[in-house]
Amino acid sequence: MIVCCRKQDFPLVKAAVQKAIPMYKIATNRDVDVQIDQEVYLPEEIAGGVEIYNGDCKIKVSNTLESRLDLIAQQMMPEVRGALFGANANGKFLD
């Protein structure tokens, strides 16, 4: 597992990873190899968070503040639409 963070967040992420590894081992009874990428960092412009990749970088989980705000914005879109334009008289669902 590879963790990517902002350069200034490296000490904080390193401490969090060291704390999380034993908790993971207890919860799953499995070992985990976690490496924090020290060659490629997330951009300084983002507000914080991490991106986590599996060992061969085929799976990526983005847990940055920006990605979480994007997710919430998509989930809130039906409510925003309803607040701006009212309920759709032709709509069957409340999506």
C-alpha cells in the first residue's frame, strides 16, 4: 500500500500510519506493508488529505478535502435542484 500526501503533511501522515498499522493487524489478523511516497507529493495547493494506492497502483482511493467536497456536491445536487426550482411535477423519484 502506498500513501501519497503533501510534503508539509509528511510527519503527520507518518505518525498516523504508524498508529494505524497495529490497529489494522488486530482488526484483520493480517500484516500490511505501508509505504509513504517520498518522491511524489500531492500539490501544495490542496487543503489536505491523502491518496492511497494498492501495491501495483491499479486501485486509488482519494481522500483529499477537495475529493470529499466533490462527492458531497454530487450527492446534494437533487436537494439543491429542489430548493432552486421546486419539486419536479413530472418526476417519479426523489433522486
